[in-house]
Amino acid sequence: MGKGNGNGNGNGNGNGNGNGNGNEVGTGADNPSVFATGAGAGTGTGDAPGSKWTADLLILDHLPKEFFQLGPQELHQLFPGPTLIRLLSSQRPWFFVSTLLHGNETTGLKALQQLLMEYGSNLPCSLLLLIGNPAAAAQGLRSLPGQLDQNRIWADGALLATSWAQALLKEVLAHQPMAAIDIHNTTGRGEPYSVITHLNAEHMFLAREFSSNVVHFREPHTTLVNALGEHIPSVVLECGPSEGDEKRKDHLLHYLKALFSRSNIGQTSLVEPGLHLFESQARVFVGGRFAFGPQGSGGLSLDPDLDLNNFKLLAAGQLWGTYESRKDFEFLVRDTQGQDVTAQYFDLSNGEIRVRKPFVPSLITTSVPAAQEDCLCYIMKRI
Ligand SMILES: [Zn+2]
């Protein structure tokens, strides 16, 4: 799923979306109204002005009004696969915003729905809006079963060439946006923070305006901001957990509102007072039989409150989990070169996993699927 949508002529997606006439449109008429009145994707008319398919990417030049009425699990009715919506506001610079690359991370969508509703036809900027994985969102999943993580498809020649990612990058960079914002949620508990792949003043501006906690990383190098960050100021906004906190959505909303009204990107020093800048050093992977909480006989039982340690300096000796047999599970720390550095950070002995030397973790998850699909956490160093 998420593949096999028609391109060129013929829609072939089986969803009744009227995209299939193959007309190539430009970047859109200078349409002050961003809201379509029904023509377009989702109407099943077979004739959608201002829409086209490139690879498996649907590109629209309007925002269907149904966009505002659909929750993350229903959005696929409108956008069956990855969709880029181009909203041109005359003489205003472009910004690129991505949400739902991970289908179960929904704060970005909710904030953008509210913000675009507030703007109505008075967009303060031109906007390229990516809805990354609505098919996974429909099922409340990060990615569909068997599907590659959609935030790990943005590099490595052959992979890029065979996916919609290449079409998206080409389209976005052609518009020379002032900045790229990729919005995510964490599965573990924790406060919002920013992530950048390039250490310079403009990237830092985007990050610092969102949070005083900023993580710099290069690996995994296959993320969207790795690819875009080569060309334009880019940031990942980690908004904390998807559910349960309106304050986090409002925080994001205020950030986006302030950003979209700017005519240039500011500059923030990498050594600004109050800034906590971390470098990702390694990732912790778990596999085999493990659970957060009691595992029963065999396997690894990890502390279910592990995520309360995000962005805290951990003391040597802290207990992370207990086990009966090393044969039942894997617990591995790899540095950015892929080397096994488990013994530097953890002591696995006498049926216990304990921190060996102090470090600061981020993105700790206490979700088994998230830990399996990505990793248990990142290990960071203050820089
Ligand atoms: Zn994510």
C-alpha cells in the first residue's frame, strides 16, 4: 500500500480521486484563495484542475475544503498517498512544511489545519505542504507493514530513484523555499525539542525559536532534513507525544505563525546563552524478546518509565532493565560509524543492564513497535 498509484495519465489508485488527466500544471495560478470549492482530489470527477501525479507523489495547487474536516485517520480519503500541496501567495516567499511522514505523529497536522483555517485566504507566505504518509495515518501506524520508514528514504541513490522522494525533493528545491520544517512527535514522554543536521546560524535559528534543547545529528543520513539541509535551512520539530497536550500543539502553532510572517531567516549563534546543544553519538537498539515492564520468564524487561530520562544526564549505575538469559534478546549500542560500542555505555551482567558512564539520552521510546522499527533511544553529548 502507498505504492501503485497511477502516474501520468490514468489515476489507477482505486480511490475515486479525480487526478488522472495527466495535465501538467505549473506552480499554480496566483490564486489568493487557498480553498477549493470541491473540484480536485476527493471529488471523483476524474478531472481535477491543478493536480498531477509525479511518481507516487500527488501534487495539488489548492487545498480541498474537506482537508479541515478530516482527522489523521480519515485524511487518506482525500490523499491516498504522499501529497504535496502548493499554495501560492503573491510575492511572498515559499516555506516547506512536512507532516505525517510518520503516520501516527499527528500534532503537525492538527496545528496546520488550525493555522490554515485561521489564515483563510490571507496566507502570509507561499506554502509547500507535504502530507507524508496518510495511508499509515489511516491505520494509526508509523509506517505500513512491510513499508520502508518514510523518513529513511531520502538518500542512497537507488532507493531515492525508485521512490516518490526524488520527485518531492526536485519539486521542493525548484521553489527555493526559505526554510524546511519537518514536524514529528515522540512516542516517549518528554518536552518538545529541535533537531538539525547542519551546524550553522540559520539552521540554529529555526531550531532555537522552537526549543532551547537542540540535537545535531548526521546519522541516520537518510532523513528528509539531511537531504534538504544540504540546500536550505532545515529543522525537525519533535513536538513531544502526539496525544494529550493541547499546549504542545499551541506551541507549534505560535512557532509556525511567527516563522511564516518573516521575510528572511534569522541567525542564531551556536553558543547562545541558554542554548543546550547536543550531538548524537550513538543509538541503542533492542531486538528479540523484550517488553517495557515485566517480561515473564526469559527475555528482557525494560523500565517502563525509561522515557522520563529524556534530556537528563544519567548517573553511572542506573538500572535500565533485567533479564534471565542473554540468548533471548539483543541490546546493542552503535556509534555513528556503525561500530558496536555497547560496552562503553552499558554494563550487562548478573541479569541487569546498567548505565556504565554518564550520558544524556533523547527520543527514548517505551513502545515496543517503535523500538523495533527505529531504536530504543539516541545517546548524546553536550557540545
Ligand atoms: Zn517521526
